[in-house]
Amino acid sequence: MSIDAFRQAYTALHQQLDQFQAIAVQDDPMWMRTSFARIQQDFQQIVQQFESIDLPHPIPACQTEISKQLRLLGMDVMYLQAAKLSTTADNRRTQLLDRVEMLKGFCDTILSAIPADAPD
């Protein structure tokens, strides 16, 4: 796999996180679960597809953090959907949106760590 394909994969992941963020704000539980499952699946495919590429620092550390934060995001989704009180739901949604911003930041870090003139 090429570095260009790697860059495209993380750009697409960032876009999926943007879409998930919009869904979370709209409070559509079914679509939120579906979107989250897709993000998680796509991230695992990225890791598997590009595991043979020698990745520059800090990409491996960011991938580890993305994996961890995605697991926690899954818990955030479940807790938000289980919230009975509107104040609890608001707090859970804020926490979930903060985590999405963190994940987008890791994607940005990965994208900026790939040299523009990286050979394929």
C-alpha cells in the first residue's frame, strides 16, 4: 500500500468523525450507533492494510491512542443512549463530542506527520 493511500484513509476517517459529530449533535441514537460501528471498522481496516508500512514517528503512538479513544467513544455512545435525565444526557454528549475532537486531532497529527513528498 502507498503512503498516498494511507493519507487518503486518514482523511476519510477524519471526515467520518466530522459526520459522526453532526449526528451526535442531532441526537439520532440509531444512526449514531451505525456511524460509530462504521468508524471503528474502517479504522481497524486502516491498521491492518498499512501494518507493513514503515511509519514515521508519531504515527504508531497516535494509532494506539485512536484505538483506545474509539473504545471509550463506544462507551460514551452507550452511556448517552442510556441517560434518563436531560442534564445527564447533555453531560454525556459534551464528553462524547470532546472525545470526537480528540480523535480528529490524532488524525490531524497523523496527516501532518506524513511528508508531502513521501515516496510511495
